[in-house]
Amino acid sequence: MTFEVALQVAALLALAAFVAGFIDSIAGGGGLITVPVLLLAGADPVTALATNKLQGLFGAGAAAVSYARAGQVDLRRQWRAALVACGAAACGALLASSLPTGVIRIGLPVVLIAIAAFFALKPGLDDTDRAARLRPAAFTATVVPLVAFYDGLIGPGTGSFLMLGFVMLAGFGILRATAHSKLLNFASNVGGIAAFAAVATPWWLTGLAMGAAQMAGAALGARLALRIGAGLIKPLLVITSTALALRLLWDAWG
């Protein structure tokens, strides 16, 4: 069996996945890198989304394990939220090729810029937990399925939305919010690829090679985030959210 693309193209895709895994493990936004390069490599939009889910689940999984080992997330207490995210993302992925998403794509850059401004300008945001506005059960029943469904349907900005939800509504500090975001992102990727496998044809071998690179990048990024905390996560989140918004505006304008 061979890659779906030329060997040198597969190598470049793996390099892009490594960088994406590093960024995504800290602040989200890895799809900003991987989806465009998959399209440039010749994948049609649905195949690009499906392959992105395949390779992304390895990076998110590696980051989630790293954060769990460091005590930032208790996997045994989060299995219900992860299950909800998996199911909601699968539903979104099943509708990805049939629902018009133009309105969402136009409004998304505005929301991402607002998220970037919030984390850049809001004083006192650090790794300290605060009082929660939503109980865990309510958070799992509302925020988790909404964001995960969006992740399966479109995807860009999922990490930023989860981060904002955990900080604003669950009362988590920046580092703990990042850890929980990666766990739910992993679960939504599992649901997304399961659904895409039924309605699309991912580039399986290319996606697995990218997934291996994603794991390496995510493990490195998670180690740095654990060492530096909010001092690294906040600026990178602001940069990636702004870059993603500009990219989506460029695509919409084009």
C-alpha cells in the first residue's frame, strides 16, 4: 500500500501536522494549518475535513494524555462529557456535506476576533480556578454538545470556543481549561472520523502518517504549556484565533 499522494508531498503534510499538533496542544487552531495544506495537496473539501479529523485525533489524544499525567484533567470524571462530545461531533460530521454553512463562516471570524480580544484584554486571567457559573452537569449538557457539533460540521475555532467556555462558565484557570479542551477535542475527533468514514473517503495512510507527526508535536507543546502555563497559552491563543479569523475572512472575500 502507498500514500494517496507523492512521498515528498506526504513528508510536507507530516511536517505541517507536527507544527499543527504543537500549536493545537497549547491554544487550538491546528486546523488552520492542516486543512489548507490538505486542500493544496489535492484533497476535495470533504476528504480534507475527514483526513483532518483522522490525523487530529492523534494529536489531541497525545496532548490529553500528557495533561492527564500531569494531574490537570481527571479522565475518569470526564468520560460523560467526552461521550457527549463524541456523539455530537458525529452528528455534525454526518451533516457536513449537506448543510449550507455560509452564514456560520461569515459570522465565525467576528466571534474569533472577539475571543482573541477577550483573552488579550481581560485582566487577571491566569492558571487560578474561579467560581463556576455553570455546574458540571449543565456545562456537559449545553456547551459540550454545541461546540462538538460545530466541530464535526465545520471545525475551525473549536479549541478557542472550548477554552472560552471552560474559563468563562466552568471557572477553570487557563492551563486546566487547555487540558480539558484537548480531551473533548479528542473525543469530538473520534466521533467526527467515525461519521466521515461512513460518508466520505479519508486519506487513511496519509492521515495516519500525519497523525504520528501530530502526536510528536502535541507532546512537545503540552510539555511547554505545563512548564510555562498561561504565560504561553494566552498569547498563542490570541495569535491563533486572530490568524484563523483573518484566514476565514480571506476565504470569504475570495
